[in-house]
Amino acid sequence: MSKPDTLDLLRQLDPTAGDDPAKAVGDDARTQLLGGITASPAGAQTRRPRVAARRLVPVLAAAAVIAAVAVTVVRLPGDSRQEALGPALSFTTEGKFLKVRVVDPEADSARFNKEFKEHGLDIKLKLIPSSPSIVGQHTAAGFGPDSENIETTVYPAGCDNPPSYPCVPEFTIPVDYKGHAELYIGRAAKPGERLVQSGRIDGRGEPLQGVTYVGQTVATVLKILEEGGYTAEYRVKVGNDHQSRDTVPPGWVVLDGSLVTTKHAVLFVSPKR
Amino acid sequence: MSDSPPDRLVRFENLFTCHHDPVLRYVVRRLDIREDAADLVAETFLIAWRRLDDVPEKQALPWLYGVARRVLANHRRGEQRRHGLADKLREDLRAMPTVSEPSFELQYAAEAFQQLSDADRELLSLAAWEGLDTAQLAAALGCSRGTAAVRLHRARRRLERLIDHSTSGHATAFATRGDQA
């Protein structure tokens, strides 16, 4: 009796077997991605700040659009409003590092970027529509030569959200840092807006805040969501992938969840606990 | 090696065109939510663009897998957070795949596979799903060819032991498969 080859068995478990994701990707998506990447600073060719800074703008279309929206919101005559709000960032030097803390998570990209520039840093903060619990928190995406030298943490150190609040991003940057970087920070989403990132569904301000929902039935969790004006769709794990379902039996249990728009959630469910 | 900007652009476009799909598949295979792959593919190729001079000409794809592996690890450490990249790619990937339930006998292999260490699982996945040979595995994992061969052999043995263990009461199914193989 011979045993099947283990690699043959594994090949049959390939999550993309029979459903190649590459077939779903159109030319537009490829062109946008390729164009965005090649418009970004490229390693050795990034020592000309004026050119590079301009080329940073179309790096990533989505991020650029998000930043543009934020800038539009505050395009008011004069800067009096910004000054009245005080600084959006705090800068302190600790040895060889500069600690930059986001003191006003509600600030817009223009304020962040202006303050970075005033400190001689070519760093852009991008605002990403996020679910409530991670508004103001960082997502630590930085693209540029040496940008991996920027460490992103939270302040107060080790805080989480919840329980401690405010819990804001803190960037540790070498004092001699000369490169470019793009850092991402969560912003409040507009009503109905598709979220780009989501925190835990039971986090502060989220639809199931304070609810012990893991292991509860779909019926129970859906009732709570509906009372808050939320709708839901479902994901069911099949093999190594998830299937999308509009409805599932009410007796199934909820394992996880997150918001995908300001009023619509995805629940990860299972027929059994 | 450092190209002039136009040469650099051509090199990268070739790299992107040839390897976008394999890198996308690599990432999708290791994610629960398919559309998340958009951000990770974008990040992988951004790194490749930035470090184009480091990309080995003969082992470009395994090198990209190595980058994607680190990008994926960062993504997991970030607890499934997402950031705004590659909108159209995300949209294209949003359609959920049609996934069939694994057969009874394959579920044992799937369960055994999940019990392996992350390192073993990655090694076996690279061999079985991405089809890498030991030289390519070495390039993807940043180790010598000999080390890659030994690690692959050991990972296969560990998986076989787990499968044997999990199917000890269900030998018939595997015996039937094995006889056909």
C-alpha cells in the first residue's frame, strides 16, 4: 500500500486551484498599480527633494484621493482656524531620535504635513477612512528610501483602544533622517463611506462595543446590529478560504467581525462553535 | 548595477508584467480575505521598485516571494488593518471566489497542514503551490540550497507523520488514494 505524495496532497489544497485570482484582475487595475508605483520615488533616484516631493503625489491613487478630500475640507480663507486649533503634532528629541506624537488625531493632512515640513522632514501623513475605534491610530505604511527606519508605536506606550483613550500614534524618527515617507492614520469615515481599515467590532465606538459576541448566535448578534441601524453580510470558512453569504442560518455562531462601511458589517460565522 | 531612469523603468515594467500574477496568487493563498491581497501586492512591488538593483536577474520571482512573505508577516502583525492602496485591484478582487468544500480525505491533510509550524507550512506551500525547486526555495528564504533541501525534507516528514496520525482510524480513504496515485 503506497501513500499519496504529500506535495500532491497539498497541491489539491491550493486555495486558488480552480479559481485563479489573476483572472479577475483587469487591465485598468494593472495599469493603475504599475503607474502608481513607477511614479513614486525609486531608490537611488530620490536625492532631488523638489522633484521627488512632487512625484510622491500620485504614488498611490487611493491614498492621494483621500488626502485630497481632507485638504478640500479645510480649504478656507486664511489659516486662522488651523492656528486656533494649536499644533497637530508634538516633536521632542530623545538622544538620536525624534519622537513625533499625533496630539490632534482630528487634524487634516495639510496640517500634519505643514508641521513635518517646518521640522525639515519630508513626511506625508495620509488619512484613511476607518472604523471608530482606530480613528487617529496609525497603520504604519511608509514607502520611501529608509522609511523602514521610522518606527511606529502608540502613546501612551502599550496603550490599546479600548481600554485606554486617547491612544495616539507616535513615530520615532532618526534625527538625521533625510528620506521621504508616507505614513497612514485613521480618520473618521463619512456616512455610508467604504472603510479602508477597521478595528475590532467590539472596540470603542464600534457596533458591538462592550458586547461579548464571540460564540453568540447570528440571530443574537444581528439583532444588536439592527438595533443600532447596521446591516450585515457573512463570511463562512471553507477550506482555507472564505465564502461570501448574504444570509446564513440564524443558529450559526459568530466568530469575528468588522465594519466595512459606517453602517454595514461583515460577520465571520461558523455552523458550530 | 544601476540603470538610467528609462532602463530602470523598462526593467521594472518587465518584472511587474511577468510576475504580477504569481505574486498575487502567492498572497491570495495566504490570506483569508482575498481583496486584502491588493494592498500586499502593491507593497511588494513598491519595495521591488525601490530596490530594483537588488533583484536577482535569474531568481526574480523567488526574490519577490521573499519580499511578499515579509510584507504578509507585517500585515498579520497589524491585525488585518488595511490601508488605501491599489483601489482598482481591490475592486477586481472583491468578487468572492467559488470555493468547494474539500473532500473528506483532503480534510485530514488540511488539518494536519494547519498543525505544522508557520515555517514548515510556508516551505511546503512554496514547494507545492508556487512550485519552487530547492534552488528557488533557497532564493526565496535567503538560505543555502542544501539548507533548503534539508528543511523541505524535514517538513515533509513532519506533515506525513501528522497525516498518518490523523488518519489512523481512516486508513481506507488514504489507501484507496495511494493505490491510485
